[in-house]
Amino acid sequence: MRTFLLFIIILVTFMASIFSLIIRALGGTIQPGTAGWDNLINRLRNHTRPLKTTIIPWDGKDLLPLLSFAELKDKSSWLESGKIRVGVINSIFQEPALALAEVHLGKLKVAVAQTSKHELVFRMREKDVDIWLNSQPYAVLSGGALLASGRGSKLLAQIQPSNDERNMPIAINNHVALTLANPKLPPASPNPRALLLLRDLNADEEVAALALAVLYQLRNI
């Protein structure tokens, strides 16, 4: 019996090691537009699908400034499924607002974030981040600039320099429209807001703000 149990333990450890090596290798080879990429995104969607049925209807005007990312700081709130982490992000009133699934592929991190209205896919490399919105190319974050995908590369938002360590100003149309809570610092309250709006945003600006808020938390946990 002990020999059988030892064999099972060795086999499971060996399979886990092989899976880990495959995942690391895929991090350098999976590219958007390939079957491997589509399969990966569908796997992440499968993990968020049960959670998405629990999240509240998205109302950007009211819900965006209420988002809290306290759960991301508490890694025990994430569910582990192999290399994939899954979680739900709440409002400051503990209402489930956003479903997340992410996976590390070597130096690459890929995540799917879903509200009841949006699906954001992030391909996070060491320097730049590619973002898709509802399965369509949306933007690239490079050097603090969120640039629309495609020709022209319209500037959607720009992270501004600041002496305030706790808040990162975000300019839209050349004026600071919101600030993001700095995810590198401990939360200032038990249930901190992810962002603070300094003016009303239109629907397109809300998407840019949501994308940056989720992305900067994911990149720094």
C-alpha cells in the first residue's frame, strides 16, 4: 500500500513538472490569432463563466467609482486551478461586479476580466500590454500611454507623473480625469476604492478607465 501511494505521489509530481515546463514554453510561443491563443482564452472564459452569472449589471456611471480591489491583495480569496487563478472583484458594498481569470506563462501573463457588459483580455508582457475589448483589438499600453489599436494609434489615456505616491493621475483629452489607487502600497482602508473620478466620463472614457484600473492592479499583485 505504501509503495502504491509513493508511486502515485511520484507520478503526480512528475506530471505537474511536465505541465509547468509546457506552460513556460507556451509563454514564448502563444501568439494572438493562433489556435493556441484561442484555446487559452476559451479556457480562461470557462473559469469565469460560473462567476459571471453572479455579478451585478454593469452601470459604469455608478459602479465604476465604487470598484474595490481589496480582494486582489488577499490572495486567499482567489481560487487556484492548476496555473489559473480565478476571482470575483466586488464594489465597496461587497457586490460582485467583475469576474477574473489569469494565468502565468513564463514571463507572460494573460487575463480575462468580465463585467456583465464588457470582456477585457490582457496580454501582459514585460514592457507593453495588448488589450482586447469584446473580442476586438482595443488598445496597447506602452510607456504609460494607452493607445488605441490600429492605424492612427489615438491616445485614449495617459498616466501622468505625480509626487503623490498613493494616487496615479490619468489624463484623458489632455486633462486629468481620474486617479488610480497605487497597487504597490498597502490599502489605506479595509475596502479601498480602485479609482477616484474627478469628472463625469462618457461611455468610451469609462472603458479606458476600467481597463487601466484592472490592468494596474493585476500587474502589481
